[in-house]
Amino acid sequence: MKHELFTSLLMALAISSQAQQAPISITIDSESDNIAISPYMYGRNGAPSSTSEYSLIKEAGIRFERMNDGNNCTKYNWRKKLTCHPDWYNNVYDCDWDKRASDFQANLPNLKGMFAFQLLGKVAKSKDYNFNDWGYNRSQWWSGCSKKMCGGGSFDENGNVVQLGDTSLFLQDWPADSTVGIYNHWKNDLNLDMSQFEYWNMDNEMEIWGGTHSDVITDVYTNETYEEIMQKYFAVAKAIRKINPNVKLCGPAAASEWTWYNGCGNTQPTVDGKTYSWLEYFIMRCAQEEKATGVRMIDVLDIHNYPEVSTEAQMLQTHRMFYDKNYNYPGANGVKKINGGWDNTQTKEYIFERCKDWIIEYFGSDNGITFGVGEYNIKNTATQMTQALSYASCIGEGSRHGMEYFTPWTWYDSMWEVVHLFSSCAKEINVGAVSSDEKNVSAYTSKNSKGDSITVIFVNRSNKVQNALTQVLHTKFQDGVYTTYTLQNLPETKTFNSHTSNALETGTIELTGNTLGMSLPAYSITAVILGNGETSVNNTLAKEKPILYPNPASQVVNVSSDFIINNIELYNTVGTLCKSISCNARQAKLTISDLPNGIYVVMIHTTDGIQSSLLNVRAD
């Protein structure tokens, strides 16, 4: 929020003469929805590899790194430090997780790092049989890159497959004990502090191995196939629990909206004549195995989400797929098969709410299972500001609902700015906040453990300025001026360099009677930190030229301006015009004795334009 010259009077709300619609009403209840916010919501994918990258991570306040390479983790051989590239002829290449983990711990000891346990049963063993992609087409990408050529495969001159590769030449068996062996190797051989590596993905997108790893597993899933991959999962879970029962197992890292419900292709598992969505089946089988063995099978239900939307307006609503039961998702597809068959009336996702119900059904209410998003990405055609707003909305919604971690797959330049704003401004405990227009404006709110400081992060997804009146209940803050931090108009280039060199714009806002009046710029993210005596700034400017006095008032309020006042309008918090007077002077009086107690917006039309402020009306 820019502090214009006349706002030396510290007016709280700027409303233009062209936009006099009722302000958005936001109510913050500091005693509701108080759940801890996981610091691992401030996460990302990718293994940091340079001094400058380590510095950016620290400066931005990132707390969690998922470093397992997605599909490339499935065939990782930690003993030989090799893995297989399923999107590049299945060729085997060097990959050293030992170095990644050691460097990560040396440079970022306060972060959590997530790697993965392999479940497929086969991993890379040799680079000797790689397809000669350089000799074939100078290593250019083409549709044939997804073909299984490693192990002696070949194409003809027209790009047709002559022979697929022999997997026995470049893969080896990898039972459960081998996959979890990396844990003791890091602990005992590398002397790593394993508390930093508490989270482990249970492989990656195993419901689509038939496409990504079809050299090992069938590309047509049957009931037997689903049970086979569940048994692989159970074996690894049991093996690592023997080593450390307290690691956090995160699965099934389901690939997309389609596979949340369908699994591989068009197949769904069927048990006793009932067809199950993939995630319900996974939850049910984990619960059954846990009850049968006493071994905990899942700690964090992890999904991946690549929303199938194309317009900017749609992109800015995709955060609603996780919890919002009223959101009609334009890309709804797999959900239409949630009950088997095809039900075209199914348009609402709320995937984590569905999973929560399944978890309670099969595990019981006291289950301790949380949720995480291991991969997320809207269309790459989105602008940096759209990516920033989408990312901010996902962090905000996840924090509201106790999500464990959120790690976008593609990291855009603007995300440094967003994660820095949240990690440096947000507090530890979520606070309930309700907006009268949640589609356009959300107020993601948090408080510290003492309860004497609250941060409100306003996300305006609208392409218009939005006026908002925000009232805070149950925690009283002193009237005065507080600092704002705003992200808006982010360019298509990187702007974040450090905690002190970034795109944040600072401003001020006035709090009157525990109410904020704000004009939120189009497409913006704004943080306000309220604290009793800690974060308010000096209010002397407001006292030099009071625009409304007294304030609070009960009978009459005086209005003063450096410019001629033409007329004055007074609105309540729902936008109803309560009073209007005309005048032609720099001072005026407004009788308010007939008004109910509450906060009002006073709009002063002067020869210099429209100025506004908040008035607290209360009985003597």
C-alpha cells in the first residue's frame, strides 16, 4: 500500500469515485480454528547444488526440500549411485544421494530433507547398455525418448521400434531390505543426523508404473496388480519400522486428478464386487494391513496435483480443489468415476476432505494421519504474478487445514517472494478468518503462541482493486498505525535476492477499534502484522491533523480537511449508506447519536478527491 501525501492523516481506506461498491467484509476470530501451522508448508522440490542457491533458500525462509527426483527415484541404486531415466530411453546415469544428503546437512542443518524408498523391486545396475542417443539423433528430444531402448533396443531409420531393450542387462533385483538399507548407511557410515531426514516418500506415483516403468510392471492393472504393488509397499514399511519406527512414511504420491480415482489407465480395483477409487483402495488396504500386523503404514497422505485449467481466472482458483466442497472444478475428470462408471454430475473435487472421510472410516478418528502435496504446478503459460497468487493461496489453504507440507514441482521466480513473505510474516498458529467474497479475497491469518500478535495475509485474486473491512474478534490491539508488506505487479524476471533485497513494498495501515479498512491492489498479496506495542509504528502524523475527532465518538464527530469538503457519506460495514450531508467548508460536523455502536466508513468528498477513514461509534 503506497502512503500518499494526504494520508499523513493516516486514512485507512481509499475508495475511488468510480468504485463505490460495498467493501468485502472479513471477520477474524482469534479463538477459532486454532491449529498449528507446519513450517514445512514452506517447501519446494529439487536438490540445492550451489552456494548461491543455499543462500537463497536461507534468505527466503524455506524449511523443507523434496530431493528424490520424482519418477527417477524409483530405480535408484544407492549402493552403486545409479538410477534410470524413464523419459529418456530408460538410460542409466550417475546419481549420488549420499553427496546430496551430506551437502544438504552441512549447508542447511535446520531444514528437513525428503528422499524416497524404492518399492518397484528393480533398480539400475549398469550404464554399459545405454541407448546411444547421441549417435542416433544427437540427443534431440522426440516422441521415441519414452521408448524402452536401454539394454540393446533399436529404431529403424523411420523411428519405428525394431527391438526393445533387455531389462536384465541394466536392472537388478532390489528387495525391501535393500531399499531401506540407505537409512543405516547414512546413519552409521556417513554419520548423518537422521532427524533431518525424518520424511520419506514411499516411491513415486506407483499407480502409473505401467506407463513410467512398463519395462518391469504391466501397463494394464488388474486387481492382482494393485495387490502386488500394495504388498511391495507393505514390505518396505515393515522393513523401515524395524530400523526406526518414528520415520514419517509419505505415500502414495498419486500422480494427478485422474489417477487419484482411477489408478492406471481406465482400471480401478474391485473388492467383493465394489469398485474403489485408487486413493480409497490405498487407504483401505493400509488400514487393513496396519490392523493385521500392528505396524503403522502411513503418516502423510501425499498427492500430486497438475490442474487441467487454462485461463488465468481458473488458475487462481485451483487451491480450492483440496478442501472446498462448493468448488466446481472446470477440469473435473477422474472424480466422475469415484463410484465406478461415469457420473457427469461429479464436478467437485475436495480431494483431501474425501480422503479424510476415508481415513476415518478405515482407520478411525484418532489416526494421526496428515496430508501433503509433493508436486504441484499450474500451466507454464501463467504469468509470474498468477503463479505467485496460486502459490500463496495453496500455502494459505494448507495452513488453514493443517497440511503437513507443500512442495511445488516447478519453481518459478515469483515463488521466492511468496515463500519469503509467508515464512517471515506468518505466525505459528492458524486463526479462523471468513471473507464475504472468498473467491476473490482471502485473509490467511495466524497468531503467535502468546496470542499477542496476529498476522493477516490478504490475497486479492481479482483483477480489480478490492476494498475490505476486517474486524478482529477476541484479541484487542491498540489503535494506531501498522506496517504493511505488499507483493504486486511482479515482472517476468527474478526479483528476490535476499531478505532485504526483494520486491516487497512497505506501507502503513490504521487500526481503529480492532478494525482495518484496506484498499487491496489488483492481483496482490499483502501482509499486516498486528501486535500490542511491538509492531505498531509511531502515530504522531495522525495526531497532527486529525481528520475525524473524537474517535471513538458517541454524539457528534468533527470532520476536518486541508481542502474544501463538498459532501460526507457514512457507510456501515456491509456497505449500507447510513448518513449523507452536503457542505462547502474545510470543517463539518456529523451527528451520529442515532447510530448503533460499530465501525463505519466515512467518505469525505473534497476538491482534492475522495478520502476516507474509519469511525468507531459507541455509547458514552
